[in-house]
Amino acid sequence: TSLDQWEEDLRKRFQSFLHTKNEADLLLIINQSSLVSTYLGQNHLAYQICERGISYFLERKYVEGIFQPWINIGRLHIIQKKFEEAHNLFNTISPLSNTLIIKDTQIPKNILK
């Protein structure tokens, strides 16, 4: 099944990441793991995967890695019909703002370009 293929692909990617420590590979693993968890109805697990990914990337100052998990959390809020939480999450981006705040970390607007 496609789920078995996803699992095998994720295992291979994770083994590769353990050797290369390529953060872009880890971002892909986080996104796909979150997607699989959501597909299986394990939204809480998908949320945890995204939260941990954001924390990991923030600790390493790999700003590019925080956006997709952050967007996925907003999507999870929508799936769970938590529209106000999704709105509040996405409302932190404003063309008038000079920063984006994710997990109490301010991301300068010039990085967003």
C-alpha cells in the first residue's frame, strides 16, 4: 500500500539524515510524518511532530525549517475545526509587521522574503 511505501521512504530518509545531518532532509521527514499521522487520524501526534520540529529548528537557528511545520499546525487547527486558533496563528503574519513571532521567537521580516 502507499502507507507502507511512505513508511519505508521515511525510514530511509531518517537513516540518511542520521549520517548527513542535512536539515532540509529532516524538514521533509517532519512534514511527511505529520501528513501520515494526520492521514491515520492521529492529529495529536501530527501536532507534536510539528511542534518538536519547530523547536528543533529554532534551537539550531535554521529559520527556513520552521515555516512548513508552523503552517501544518494551522492546517491541523482547521481540520479539528479550531478556526479561532488557526486564525490567531496565521494572523501573526502581517505585511505591516517587521517581524513574525513563532514560539516567542521573533523572525525578522527580511528573512521572509
